[in-house]
Amino acid sequence: NAGVMQNPRHLVRRRGQEARLRCSPMKGHSHVYWYRQLPEEGLKFMVYLQKENIIDESGMPKERFSAEFPKEGPSILRIQQVVRGDSAAYFCASSPAGEQYFGPGTRLTVT
Amino acid sequence: GESVGLHLPTLSVQEGDNSIINCAYSNSASDYFIWYKQESGKGPQFIIDIRSNMDKRQGQRVTVLLNKTVKHLSLQIAATQPGDSAVYFCAENIKGSNYKLTFGKGTLLTVNP
């Protein structure tokens, strides 16, 4: 029973480039949550998606960030024109409904 | 500001001792609480959860206590082992918020052999 998978595990981007982070939920889970974690801080909610729908994006920055969870394939968190302040660990969690299981995260470094 | 916070940022214990990690929350509408363990370079790992209609829940070597009167949550780890060394986060869900979690800053637990 594979857990939540995220890739890449580490991503380095120069300022102005685009970052795409992928999350494959656990089998049978149709709810996906994305969180961001800065060093020595707790996780901050970004967005909650169900298949093909964004349910709650109240934690997403208004610009440059977008997320999707298509009918087929992984959920994608996309950051356009990255800046140094985007450097963080990005975690996704999947859920059947309620309890959330986290992936290993993608560590994004913007140089 | 943060809705969930921790009293102690670090905790150091001897192997075999019991550990208690505390957490305060401020939103009385929170109805579901979870403790996560995060090891370096890994994602948060679910430890135990509790709903607001309970005040205590036990798992294997762990107990969570919820005091709604003072909005306080604690995690007790019995017979702490070196493998328990990690950062521990409490997280809360506000009722009706689609289970999006609000995390505290975390407590670093160090277990000395």
C-alpha cells in the first residue's frame, strides 16, 4: 500500500523560473491538501482540492501560485516566476475524508 | 496571529522517562486535533488524534489529553526511546473548514541515551 508520493524531492530553480511540484495521493484518496513549511516553523495550509475541483484556496498567494488535481494523474502545485522567498518545503497530504497522510515533501530552493 | 502555539520549543529527556509536550490553541470552534511527528527531512507522521467531544485518548505508548476549558492539548509519550527524537506538532481543525489544518510551530524532543 504505497503512501503519498511527491516528486521531485529536491528542486532548485533560479529566480524567474517556474517550479512544478507533483503529488500522487494514496490509492482511494480523493482529497489533496498542500502545505508550505519554512525552516523551523509549522506547516501552513495553502490549498485543498478534490478531483478536478479547488475546494479551498484561502492559503494560496494571490499571484504566481496555482494548483490542480485532474481527473487522471497527480496533483500539481505550480509556482511561476519564483522568488527567493518561495524557498521552502512543500508538503501534500491526502485523505479519504478527515485524517490526512503526508508525503515526504519537495524542498524547493530558489537561487 | 497563530491560532495554535506551543509552550516549549525544546524538550530534552532521558531514555526511558516519560515525555509531555504541550500545546495551546485559541479557537474555540476547533473540533479536531492531531499530533504529528516530523523527523529531519521527512513529512509529518500521524501519531494520534482526538475530537472535541473527548478529553483523553490513548494509543501505543502515547496519550493525548484535551482540556477545552483552558484550550490546552498535551501529548504524553511513555518510556521515551531514542527513536522518538523528532519535532512534534499539534494541529487543529476548525469546524466547517474542510479539515484544513492549522499547525503550531513545533517542539523539538531530544532523547538522551
